[in-house]
Amino acid sequence: MSTVAIFSLLIGSLLGGRFRIFILPPAIVLGATILGVASVWQGHDSAHIVVTILVFASVLQLGYFCGAVLVRARTAAYRGKAAPSIVRQPQLRLAPRKLGDG
């Protein structure tokens, strides 16, 4: 069970860091299918399969959230530092016009 939790946390953080679209429902369906088939093949009872899938889905969502927050924080920190050429822009100074010029 802890292996499922650790791997789903890692997979969720990778998905949260990589995708901006909502990728969780297809990932949960795919992972639940794989876990269900593997658990039935190994001979686990139905309660164990359901708990495994619930742990997988909840920890995957937690990992997705943490991965998305880390990427957003890293991006904000990177964008906060402006390049020296952008900080100091030259300003145009117009010469004053004389009243007699037409």
C-alpha cells in the first residue's frame, strides 16, 4: 500500500508540473484500471482493491496539487527578477518648441 502511495505521489507531482490542463480524471481511470487488474490477478479481495484505488486517487490528487504549486512558485520567483536591460529603459526627451515655429 505504501508503494502505491509513494508512486502515485510522484506521478501526481510530475503530472502537476508538466500539464496545465486538467489531466487527473484520465490518469485516475487509467491507474485504477491497472491497479484493479493487477490486484485481481494477484488474488486480493474486493475491499483491498477498493482501498488501494482510493489511496491511489487521493494521493495522486495531492501530488498533482503539490507539483502545480511548486512549478507556479518557481515560475513566480524566476519572473520576479527582471533583466538589467529591462529595468532601465531610456526615456525620450523632446526639445521644447518655440512659439514662432509653424
